[in-house]
Amino acid sequence: MMAPAAVHPPTEAPDAEAEEAGRRLFAQPCSFLAGATSDDALPADRLPEIAFAGRSNVGKSSLINALTGRTTLARVSRTPGRTQQINFFDLGHRLMLVDLPGYGFAQAAKKDVAAWTGLTRRYLRGRASLRRVLVLIDARHGFKMVDRPVLELLDESAVSYQIVLTKIDEVGPAELARRVEAVAKEARRHGAAHPALHLTSARDGSGIAALRAALGALAAPARPR
Ligand SMILES: Nc1nc2c(ncn2[C@@H]2O[C@H](COP(=O)(O)OP(=O)(O)OP(=O)(O)O)[C@@H](O)[C@H]2O)c(=O)[nH]1
Ligand SMILES: [Mg+2]
């Protein structure tokens, strides 16, 4: 699958070597390690971690499945808000993929919202091994009000984060270009945001190789055999 044409502002374009390294990393076995609903259930932070954050239904679990080439690793929900725990996936003992609970679903019980802002907040603020947070934004909708407090929290926590547009298969090229422009403009107002956006589709595979390459650069080195 071809990556989408370059759009202004620039999206991340990896070189062939980085792409091959990312491909090899994500071909490693990936296994579910833990599903944490409380601080004391978080696994030891021994590996560099990449957290996937975003509104409920934005496609976090689907993106993890697409990156790892599995269809059933992270559970994909038809009912928004199903993933109410922090799920950890160990990728080849080199990188931890962390599926965060979705936020902002309309029927959320108050206690669920409190749970997100409790455990997830503490995780984002205090996790020493957290290398990057991917903030997923639906390419059909762009930023919503519920995303703003999350960006602010990330700014405060001083963790590096990056915007990933999801479901780009659902929008035409002109709309996508407009969305990228608007999202990038908003992201530039946040100091800690990585300037390049990733444009992805878990459905048709667009942008997956490029994202693997970018994340590969953050992984622990492969052990010599
Ligand atoms: N067209 C299209 N649909 C997608 C894509 N990625 C995910 N979806 C659909 O969007 C819905 C939600 O996907 P999930 O991966 O469960 O979303 P999530 O962010 O993990 O949701 P929560 O765990 O509830 O927060 C599912 O019906 C997916 O099939 C994509 O790239 N393209
Ligand atoms: Mg999910």
C-alpha cells in the first residue's frame, strides 16, 4: 500500500533502512502482558513504552492490531468504551505497546470518566519508561473538545507526543488535506507535540509502515544472537 501523497505540513517520511528496521521489529512476537485497572497492577517498566490515547472508538486497538499484523491482539470494540483498563503488549521484548482506555464517549458513567482521569493521568504523568504518546484523532472529525484537556495534560507532563490521524480510508484527498492542515495548526500551539503527523488506516494499511519505522527508532536495541 502506498503512503498517502505528501501533504503540507509535512508528514513523517522514513528512509528505507528505518522502514526495514520497523518492519523487522513489528514482525517479532507480540503478547498481551497485563490489563491494569489500578496503579499497583501496572507491570514493571522495563521496556520503552508507546501509549495509544484517543477518544473512544477512534481506532486505538485497531491500530495496534494493524501495526503488529494481528487481527485479534487488542480487542476491537463495537461498543464504545469497552477498553476500560490499560492494556500492555510486549513486542519482542523491545517495545511495550500500551492501549489506554478511550475517553469522551457520550454514555460514559461519571465514575468511568473519573477512572480515566485517575489511573490514566497518573500513568501519563509518572511512567519513567514512557517514550511517546500517540494521540489518535479520527480523520473524519479532527480535534474535538474532549481532546483538549488531554493535550493539556500531556503538555504539563512533558511527555513527547504525536498526533496520528486514523481511518483516512474514510475521507477523500481534499478533505484529508484540509483536516491535516487544521490538526497540525492546533498541534503547533502545544509545545510538547511532535511536529509531524502520521496518517493511517488500519483498514487498508496506509501509513502503517511509516509508523512502524518511527516507533522502531524508539525501541530497545535488538539483542545480538
Ligand atoms: N474505516 C475504518 N474503520 C476503522 C479503522 N480503525 C478502526 N475502525 C473501526 O472503528 C471502530 C472502533 O475501533 P477500535 O479499534 O475498537 O477503537 P478504540 O479506540 O480501541 O475504541 P475503545 O477501546 O472503545 O476506546 C471499529 O468498528 C473499527 O472497525 C480504520 O482505519 N478505518
Ligand atoms: Mg480499544
